[in-house]
Amino acid sequence: MARAVTQKRKMINTALAWTIGLLIFFPILWTILTSFKTEATAIADPPVFLFFDWTLENYSVVQERSNYMQFLWNSIIIAGGSTILGVIIAVPAAWSMAFVPSRRTKDILLWMLSTKMLPAVGVLYPIYLLFIELGLLDTRVGLTVVLMLINLPIIVWMLYTYFREIPGEILEAARMDGAGLREEILYVLTPMAVPGIASTLLLNFILAWNEAFWTLNLTAAKAAPLTAFIASYSSPEGLFYAKLSAASTMAIAPILILGWFSQKQLVRGLTFGAVK
């Protein structure tokens, strides 16, 4: 009896998980399908799901109109650079908070997290003026620094959580063997926290890749990433749904592929330390 109840509960959970997964994936699927429609079919009422004349015209128009590879390269540099720079800064900070905590450690962590609650538009004007003065407007360097700073609290929090799961006795043993601070972090702590660091890298790379507010306000042409590439298909003449969907599909394809191949590492890192 108990086994039958357990089996039934497992089937219900599986069905629920598939339902939620399909609901989350449906907007992405609809965007991909719309990218293969004509503009007339894309705005048809009632909507056409599968039975339509498929076309690659939208992708041809998008590639002719825009330099997709330049936008892609900018996204890779900005998202990758901000993530790597953030981890380099966050690892020592998380180490000190996890293994050499003070009375104010929790307050500092909460303060860092509270900065994520600040409306971005509230600090846009001073940052915009600062970028003009420093010559960082519409540059990869400027956008890399901004995205690193806005995601730094998340990086520190994630690494702090992972580092707390590592026994401090291991680091003490390394110090007794003569390891300095640099050797302790690089050769003892980092290898043990690889799953957590990898998931932090992946998650923050995705966050930087998807960032739209700062990229649209601090770039124009030279450093514009794929979020600006998508926004360029919304014009005063109207919203071209099929072409916008094609641009969106081309923008999300790299990150979807990355997520698909790294899903095991991401799940392993997010559950790091959950099972003793």
C-alpha cells in the first residue's frame, strides 16, 4: 500500500514538473516558431501554431540589416569579462566572510544584497554623466565594469554560501603546512569549491548576457550587445513580430546551447553542500 502511494506521488510530481517546464518553455517555443513565419502569419488572428508556410526570409533580412557577429562578440566579451572580473573580486571577499567573519559580516552581506533592490533608473543619470566624463560611454570596458558591479552582490552571496560548506579545518591544516593566503585560496579552497564557482560563473554569465537596461542606455553602436540588437527591431514604423522573433532567436540561441551542455554542472553547483 505504502509503495503504491509513493509511486502515485512520484507520478504526480513528475507530471507537475513536466507541466511547469512546458509552461516556462512555451514562450521560447512560440518565439522560435514565429521567427519562421511571414509578418502576415505572425499577426494572424486566431494565431497559427504549426500549420503555416515556413520561411527563412526573416533571418536573411536580419543578417542583411545588422552585423550579427559584432553584437554576438560584444555580448561574449561583456558578459564573460564582467563574470570573470566579478569572481576574481568575489572569491577573496567571500573567503574572508566565510572563514574570518566579524560581528558585522551578516550586516555587510545584507547591505550588499539590499543594493539589488535599488531601482536602476535611480542611478542612471549620475552613472551616465560619469561615463561621459571618463570616456566610457559606448565602450565594452565601461559596460563590463557596470555589469560586474550590479551582479557582484549575487556572486559574493553564492560563493559565501558554498565556502561555508567547506570545513575550516582543511584550511587550517594547509596553513600549518606553510601555505600562505594566496596558496590557501588558489590551491586549497578553489579546487574544493569548483562546482560552486562553476555554477556561479554560469548563472552570472546568463544574467549579464540578458541585461537590457544598462546596455540600452550606455551603448549606441560600437559596444552594443545582443540585447540592443533585439531592441533595434522595434521602430516608430511599427513592431515587426516575425523579424523581432528571428532576432530574439539568434540572440538567445548561444545561451540556450550553453545552458543545455552545462546543465549538469549548473545543477551540481546549485546543490553543492546540500547533501552531507
